[in-house]
Amino acid sequence: MNNSDLSDLKKKSIKATKWSAITEISAKLSVPLINMILARLLAPEAFGVVATVTMIVSFADIFTDAGFQKYLIQQEFSSNDEVGQASNVAFWTNLVISLLLWCTIFTFNEQLASLLGNPGLGMVLVIASFQLPLTSFSSIQSALFKRSLDFRILFIARIISSCIPFVVTIPFALIGFGYWAIVIGTIVSQLSTAVILTYNSSWKPTFYFSLTVFKKMFSFSMWSLFESISIWLTSWVDVLLISTVLNSHYVGLYKTSSMMVNGLMTLITSTTVPVLFSVLSRLQNQSDIFTSVFLKAQRLVAVVVLPLGVGIYLYRDLITLILLGNKWIESSDILGQWALTSAVTIVFGHICSEVYRAKGLPKLSFLVQILHLIVLVPACIFSLHYGFWVFVYVRSWIRIQSVVVHFIIMRIKVGIIISTIVKNTFTICTAAFFMGVIGYIINGLHNSTGWTFFSVSLCAIIYLGILLLFSKTRKDILYAIGLFKSKLS
């Protein structure tokens, strides 16, 4: 890649980041708002039913994609015809697999529902699974838009999709449809995304299939598929255990709270990570630039995610009241613990997975997940014997183990040593730590809503003030502000 290509890639990545940021911020801002409304209309049990149904649908969805999305983004093709051939093979494979999975769920719907502790809800599972074939139409198109760093159409599709709950889900919840309101809203959102992306894409499915192309794709995607299964297990093993040992009430409390935190965190990560993967994939053979881009992206993510995690932990009661309402107040500790550990795992763990994928090494990410599952599953089973709240604390903090594994793999396989990663974010970690300590002390001095908001403002000023004292973080902040201003003008 020559200097002209690098300059072009930089321009495209900046433009893609802008659209990705606008897309994710707009879409993600709507999620807490929708959840705030639905949490006041539906009981935790309804969210628990939806969570267990989503667990099955998301598992089936892994096989409908089969890892082909990542292949289409990461692979260096020799011509546009080769891209088209690979896209057709991926599309037809995904569609056939999704239809087979839908038929399987239809046949064994009641058995699956009973297995998850929701007997009699098999038809909910069948209807919710209709989104599987719809995903086949949108996943390939989405990958092609990301590959070309064209996030504008993805923005349009995402915005329309994120508005669907306001015109479908919430009205249905208001007239008493319960969990059906969320199921129907999700299907309509998937349908709108598939239609918009297919209509605007220059690539349309044609009747082409090559076993040779499929084998080549699957040799890469196989590891992405294994990785996706392991990520699914990591993400859902807790819900599976709670639903079988406890009941829908606890599933609703746990999953809704953790998803609320994930929604806030991904407001930042989802604006940068998809672009980071696409950019790093194009730089995979240029070691120095590759490392430089990774470290800068890690700092920019850390600047926002670390104080966000500490802040949610400190003010978890207030945030729970605002986001979910009085009847969810017992879930504030889930919110706090999950936010604190999410901040650490995102900055030092999740972002490393993009490095492995960009270098065409998804098996490393799979290895991290497997090593984490070996610790996670016994820890969850053991802690659940001591009650729901012991389980919540253990499940939250056991995630740090995966960060240690990421550090080791980055050192051995990627050549980025641990001290480089730690030094890269040391100033930000220090600022977030002092912000947390001072916020904890100030917050304990008085107990009123006004004082809490004053405390929040003071924490933000302290954090920003510490960052501005150091030249590297000061430059990063000024760079981000300058970039934002140039895109507004």
C-alpha cells in the first residue's frame, strides 16, 4: 500500500467513523429511552421470557451467518467479480441454513421452551425465529457496506430500525400485548433493515454457487463460527443457568440490567470497533502503522469508557431510578458491578479481538473465549448454590480473567507487549481512579438528588482536568474535538 492509498484509506476511515458514530449514537440513544418506557409498562417476568427466547434465536443466528460476514470484510480479493462470487456463496449458504434452523425450532418448539424453564411458550419461539431468514438478506449486504467503509446506508437502515419500537413495540405494549410487543417489534425492525440494505446495495443475490469458493471461505469462517459459538456461550450461559435454577423474574432483573449497561457502553464501542476492524484489515501487513492505529483507538475508547464504568458504579441507584424506575431498584447492584467490569474488559480485552480478526487469526479470539469458559462455567454453577447475589458478583468479576489471557496472546502472537498496552492508557486509568475515589467521598457527604447531580458534575470536571494535564491525552482530546468540528462545518 503506497502513500496515496494510505491517504485515501485515512480519508475513508474518518468519513466512516463519522457515519458510524452518528449511526450508533442515534440508534443507541434510543435503546435506553425505549427500555425506560417498556420497563414501566412491562414486568421483569416479560423481559425474562424475551431474554430466554432471544438466547435460542441468537444461537441459531450464529449458524445462519457462519462467520462469512467477517470473511467478506477481512479478505483481500483480486477483483470485484471475486467479491460478488463470495457474496453469492455466503448468501445462499446463510439462507439455506437459516430455513433449516427455523424448521428445526418449529418442530421442537415446546421441548426447547420447557428446557429453558418456559413451558407453553413454544409458539413465541417459532414466531421470534422468523427473523433468522430475514438476517440472511441483511448480513451480507451489511458486510459489503462495511468492507467499502460506506457507513451512510447503514446509518439510514439503523435509524429507521431504531424508530420501529416507537411505532410498533411501545403501542403494542400499551394495549396489553406483553412480551409479544417486543417480539413483533424485533421482527419488523429486522424486516426494515433487510429491505433498506438490499434496495440500496449495488450487489444483488444471483443464482451462483461454487463448492471451491465455499471451501476456501469456510476454512477462514470456520474459526469465526467457532468464535461466535464460544462468545454466545460466554454471553448466555448465565441466563441459561438462572432460567433453569431460578425463574423469569431473576432472568428479567439480571439480563435487563446488564443489557442496559451494554447499551450504554456500546454507544462508544460500536462507533469505533466496526471501523477499526475494517481499517486494521487493510493495514494487516504494515506492522508499525497497524500498532499505532490500534493504540490510538484504544486510548480514544478508554477516555470515554473507563469514566463511564466508574460513574455508573458510583451512581447506580440514581441511574437505575432514571432508566428503569422504582420497581427495578433491586437491580442497581447488577448495573454497578456490570458497568465497572465492562469498562475494563472492553478497553483491555474486547478491542484486542479486533486485532486478531484483522490479522486473519480468529482462532486466537476463539482460544480466549474457550479459556474463559473453562473458568466461567464452574464459577457460575458454584456461585449459584450460594444465591442470586453471590452469582451476580462472581459472574461480573470473573470477566477480568479474559483480560489476562488477552495480554498474554497480544504479547506472544501479535508482538505488542503488556507494558505498551498499560502505558498507553495509564493516564486515563489514573484519572478515572481519582475521579472514582473523590466521587465516592463527595457522594457520601450528603444524601439528596441535587447533591448527587452536583457530585456527578464535579467528578466530570476532575476527570477532564487530570487528562488535560498530560500532553498525550490532551492531544487526543484536542484531535477528537477538531475532528468533530471539521465534520460539523
